[in-house]
Amino acid sequence: MGKRTQTTVNNFINKYGKERFRWFLNAIATGVSGQVIADEFNVSRERVRQWKDTFGDTVTVYQLKPEVKEALGLQTSTRSTRSKKPSSQKKRGDGGFWSRLGL
């Protein structure tokens, strides 16, 4: 963990406590609005955004709907039947979006 992140975590826990820190992380993970979180801690939405960016990374996933997969003749299962390479063997750009869909 970086020094800035560790300092921010320590400051948050010292001011609000570990239970409130867990509440904050759970609220972020479950999509509670920044305004609701800000109100809970009596801070600005900007402060909530700063904490959110300091404590973790936002990951966006795009998944095809089952009807689209069906139209393309792809499996609609959420689990891949292909064997996965260990991450140490993966390369960036190793097939891209369409190859991961089986096209």
C-alpha cells in the first residue's frame, strides 16, 4: 500500500473508527450514492469521491446479454469452457474483445 493511501486509511480510522470504515467500503461496493455517504459523514461529495479513489479502483465490466450471445451462436453460460492461461502467460492485446467472445 502506498504511503498516501496508508496515511488516508489511518486518518479515516482514527477519526471515524474501523466499523465506520467498513460501512463506507460496503456503501461504495453496493452503490450507495455519494450524497448519502457524504451526509452520513458530514463531508462533501467531493471528499467521498476522493476517499473512493484513494481506497480502491473502479472496474467496469461489459457483458453481452444472453439474447445477443444466442444470436451470435455463443454459449450463454457465464462460465468459460476454455482453459485459462495463468496470468503470468497472458499478454496485453492477446486476442481482444471479439476473441474472448469466441468470434
